[in-house]
Amino acid sequence: MPVRIVEKDDQDILNLCTQYLSRVGDPSASAEAWRFPVIDVFRGTPLDPNDPDNEVIFVYKTSPGTTPQVGVLGTFATLYEAIPLRPVKFLGEDTGYFALSVAVPKGQKHLYQYIVDGVLSLDPINPQRDVLENGKTWSRFFTDGYLQPVVLELWEMKLLYRLTEQILPFRTAGAEMFLQQFYNYIDRQDKDSSKAYRLDESVGEVNAIDNLLAREERHRLEDYRICLKQIDTLLRKRNPDVEPSELSKEVFNDLYDAMARDPGIAANRIDGWDYGAYSNPPFFLNILRRHAVTGAFAHPRYGGNVGAAGWAYLSEKYFEVMDVRHSTLFDWQAALEKPLGTNEDYL
């Protein structure tokens, strides 16, 4: 299917560029370079009304007055033909920016490169990269609700799942039964497309953490890599015959409590933890708490709260009794547009 190009006003493009890219001389040095290409709401007519697309906006920056030929080649379109970016003008004058906006389905990951005057180039703004098996490096983006690992390995995700058990309220027997029933009754199409890790007993919070570490919180990826390796190593030393992710809940309870203690007190230090590599385990737990709660209860577009299961749990848990009826105190559906919610007016 040919890619759908979206007509975008120059002023809209410049608003994005001046907000995020004009603060520094080198766009890749921007603290929010992860925003490019921009993943936005697609306001055109979707191919599937029940699963609208994203609008993906590519931006390439040059010096004003230069006139290179700029195109983008990516897996979201054909890989044998570059799509040209057009110059962005301000009051008829050249700005040095080139842009292209296309409609891309949600829940997908794609690789791309620019072609500038016939030469392949990585995106100088976007810090996301994928290295293929052949050793070639491509720039990367993913659209809303992507449910596959981007930066974490499977063993890291398994450990994270066990650690988030200590944070989120989905581990009681009643909560797990609710989630199982909830997923049994969602549409088959939604269930088939929901491939987040351990979805039967969670709401995809680990997948959301992975998505955060790929973009907004990529500066924290090294914290996860160091600390998860430390946890894996010390658990294997203590329990050499059992995979760390398969250890009992009590083991992870004890580990979590030990990591939460002040490491400045010698008696609180964790046996087997390399404090030279990472001196502050409580700091990592604070990061993990923030990410886990965000992933469980933020909008599903961020890769967690799959099918709005986290919100459904809160809606079921918090209610008031009116006569003989129960009325939820968390009516999230009334606040959101279709297909996720029921609000006809929300935009």
C-alpha cells in the first residue's frame, strides 16, 4: 500500500522546530531530540476508524540558503524509492528546514535513513538507532501503543516484571482475577494485537518502561542496564540452581526492601552489590517506581495500560454506593474519545 502523505502547514512545522530545535546550534544536542520525528495525532480520515493512524513528521535541518535534495527512505514505505522532503518557508523566505508528514498505523516500529544529495545519512536529530544483523545502522521510530521491546532484552524485562510486583496493586488474588476477566472480555482483535509482556497478570507496565527508556527517559537506560545486571548477578550467586526471574516472591520482597535502605549506613549495604558500579540502589528504585506507575496508569498510547486495563482496575476499585447502585469515582471513559472512551465531544 502506498504511503499516505499529509499536507502540513509551514507554520505548524516551524512551531515544532522553534520550540525544540532552535535553542542549540547542533540539533542532536537538544535535550528533547527524541521528539523527532514527531509522532502526532492524525486528523485525517483513517483507514480503520477503530484504530486511527499517527501522523509522523520528519524534519531535516540545513543552513538557510542551501538547496540540497533531501528524501527519506524507510520501512514505512517502499525501500527502493525515497520520498522527497519539501523546503519549509517563513514569509516566503528559506528557513533551512525540510519536512515531510506521513500517516503511519499505530503500534508499529520502523527504520529509516535520509538521502541528502544522493548520500544515505542517519537522522542527525533523532538519537534512536537500530543496528541490524549485517552491521548497518538505521534511525528508528515507533508509533503510539507499540507493544514489543525496543531497548531492553527479555531477561531484563523478566526481572523488571518481578520488581514491579512490589510497586503496583495488581498482585493480589482479587486484582489478578479482575485482570484475567477483563482480558477475557475485550475484543478478540484487541487481544490479538496486545502482545505486551505478561499481559495476563499485569497491564503492560514493563513494556511501557521499555518505551520510555527508548525515548523520553533514554538518559536513564544506563541506570537500568547497570542495576538489572547487578540484581541478576547477586541473585544467581545466592540461588545458583534457579533462574532469577523464577525465584519466590519472598526473595524479591527481601531484595526490594534491602535496595530501599540508606546505603550510607554500613549495616544497610547489600551483600554482593557492587557499590563502585552503582552507589545508590534507592535512587534506582525511585526511578523504577515513577516509571512503573506511569506505565500502568498513563494513556495506552505510551505502551502500557493496555486496553485501559489500569484505568478499568481503578474504576472497579473506587466507587460510591448510591441507593442500591454502585457509581464509580473514576469514570475515565467519559473523559476520552472513541474508540477507547465514550465521549462524543472530546478532541
